[in-house]
Amino acid sequence: MTTKIHAICDALGNPVELGITPGQDADITQAEPLLENIDPDAFLADKAYDADRLIDRLIQRGITLVIPPKRNRTTRRKTDFSLYSERNLVERLFSINSSSFALSQPATIN
């Protein structure tokens, strides 16, 4: 059995929300619950988070989307890839901790 640790980080890479799920759960299942208690300016995530329900919710809340569209999207959304490159902050958070605590690879949301 595996476990996933999901995190939302601020612009400096500090975790502001954390969640834990069984390893087989899809990463996107934790996006909305983790976003409930915070009000970010932008949401940086990989293609796994390109889902209509999440995107609609982010737009309703006025949160800037920085999620590359999946290949099967008929309408392509523009992505600010210079801002998207900052997504690695959450990856670094887990790289630092995984060497100390043997954590599994997280969902990549910011």
C-alpha cells in the first residue's frame, strides 16, 4: 500500500495546505478540498489538473489558471510557461523532505 502527500505551496515554496490519500487515488481529487481554505492569486499545476470542473471553479473564484491543456482539448487554452516554471517549488519541497522522511511523490499543485 502506498500513500500520496498533496501540497499547495505559496510563492516561496512554503506549504500552506497539505493532504494525504491512498496512493491509488487520483491527484485531482484533492485540488478543491485543499483550495477551500485559501485564496491564491494563481494555481500552477500539471496537465493532470486540466478538468472542466476544477477550471470552472478556479475561474469563478478569480484564480489565474496556469495549467497546460491536455492534448485532447478541442479548445486550447493559453498557458504562461514562464509562470508555470515556478511549479517546481512544490517539487523541491518534497525533494528536501523525501531525503529525510522517505515521502512519496506528491501532487504538483501550487
